[in-house]
Amino acid sequence: MTTMTSADLRVHNQVRLLRAVHDAAEPLTRAAVARRLDIGRNTAAALVGELEEAGLLHEVPAEAMGRGRPTTLLVPHEAGPVALAADIREDSWTLARIALGGELTVVDSGDHDRTPAVFAQIKAAVDQHATKHLTALGIAVAGPIRDGRWLHIAHLGWNEVDLDEHMGAGWPPTKVGNDARLAGLAEARRGALRGAGTALHFHIDFDIGGTLLLGGGSQTGAHNIAGEFGHMPLTGSRLRCMCGVQGCWSLDVGTYALMRHFGKEPGYGAGREFAREVLARAARGEPEAARAVDENAAALGRGLGALANALDPEAISLSGLGIDLLRLRRGLVEQACRSGLMEFRRGEPPRIAEGTVGEIGPLRGAAEIAFDAVLTSDWLKRRL
């Protein structure tokens, strides 16, 4: 076992302090940091001083609250690290800048031709917006990435797309993640699931994808492809999915399911405008649209109940189309979920919440995995 020296321990605590500042919902005081890290106030003051000298943190006066010694707040230094985050949708992309502490600013966006050539567009945008403070890049994609390399997006016909081939030399240190998993990570770090020990998050767009979160961390699995809950036969569909499996939950939940209800052919990243129209018609009480939304909501609830039996979450959050389904049919979703629970669980069903991060959930999650690569002892040792 490796023995940690006093110097190693100091760097370890500096990283913990930076992480606390980055994750906090609002700026922290030195006293709050000392409590969170379970260290003495003098130690906290020394760590803050060292990080300020290194151009990573800065102390600013807090708003005066009556008599007594004025309080200071810890904020990111203007010369501190920044990361870039990209979200690749089926026909568009967005690039944002994130600073220590979580401030996120969209800096670029564009359309693409639904081929892996989009990575060249992302690289050009990254080069344009890179500065000497850029430390890492996170990218969200709408499909699983096996072993961190092989990207699959069935509805775009992307099969075994080699990320190494499309992301060669010249890129900053880069992490790529599934959009639904990253949306869940964003909710755990910045939104509705903050503080939850065991939770599930589902992002519903064309279909449904999700992630299991333990202690705020999204579970990746042995090959980095955990969380394909949409490809489990939870609702008994007789249809065959584009992934190659019969009966996937995804066939009954999301935009494509709404399209099928009206006899339209789903696939290849089309149908969002149609789904919004169906939701609006359902809200006005049009019978056929209402039935389509009812089917979506009931299938969503049944799947959530089945997964709650297996994973016992204290909370479940939804984003994307899931928020619309809760707004229009919360009672139906909750009833279907409860009826799918084992009887002894029905008295205390998991809380089902609307995600609060919003449509930028995958982008926010991509920013979080970029900073996860930054806030490490190795990176800090190089910086100091």
C-alpha cells in the first residue's frame, strides 16, 4: 500500500477544497469549507492562501450582515482553469465554456449533416475558443460508447464509429459520455437529485435512456455502457427495436412512440416538432392526441416501477419529454409506477421529480466530466 506523505496529504486536501468550491450551490466561506472537509480553520486558511497564490481561488468580501468581523467568500480566480463542453444532437451541436464553480456560458453552436464529420466541426470550434486556461473538453453524444471508443447511435445508422479515428492529435484532454447519463450526472450535481444517495434519472427524447446514480456518481459498468434501460423489455412491446432487440421499453416511450401511434415511420432523428404538436393537442383535450400521451405516460410509469423494484431508488428524475409527461399526466405516471411495484413497496414509492437543470442537462453533464479530469492530485501538482 502506498504511504501518503505530508506533501501528498496537502495536495489531496487542496483538491478536496477545490472540489467543494466547484460543487457548492453558492459560494462558500472558509469556515464552511473547514466544516465540509473536517479540517481546522487554520488549516483551511493555509490551503486557501496557497490556492489563491497559485491563481486558482480568490477571496472576496461577502455582503455585510450587521456587526462583527466581515466574512469573505471563496470564488474562482480569473486566471483559474476552464473547460469546454460540447453536446452533439442528431442534427446540431452546442459548445459551452465552464469555469471552476460551475458557471456555464454557451459560446458556439451549429448544424451538422448527421454523419461523424460533426467531430471535425467540434474540433474547429474548440480551436477557435481555446485559451491558455483551457484544461479539458467533455462531449455528450446521443448513444452508448463501448469501452470509451466505439460509438453507436442506431437511429442515425452509426455503428462502431471509432472515436479514435475522428478525435486524433491536437485535441485537448477529452472525455466523451452518453447524453442521458450526463443529464443524470448534472441533476445529481446541480439539480433535482442533489444529495440523493441512490437515484435514477431518465432523459426522454426520441426514446428513453437513463442512468443509475450512487452518491452523486453515474454508474458506467464494465465496458462504459451501463444505463441502456430503454433497451430492456419492461412493457411487453411486440415490436423490434433498431438496436436489434425485440420489445424494448424505448419503443413505447418518447417521440418515436408518439409517431407510431399516428402511423408515422420513426427513425433518423426526426419528429421533435411533431411530438410538440401532439403534446399541445393533448393539452387542449383532443382525444387521439390524449390517447397517445396516455400510452406514453403509462408505459413510462410501468417501466419506472419495474426498475424501482430492482434498484430501490429514493428518487427518480426526468428530463426532456419526461417533464412534459409529468406536466400533463403526472397522476397516470405515478399510478402506473405504483401498480408495478411489489406490494410491500407501494406504501413508500420513489419520489418522481422534474429535472431542474433543463435542456442543457447533457451539456452540463459534459462539463462536469471535463472538470472531473481536472480536479485531481496529478493535475494540481503540475499546476502548483
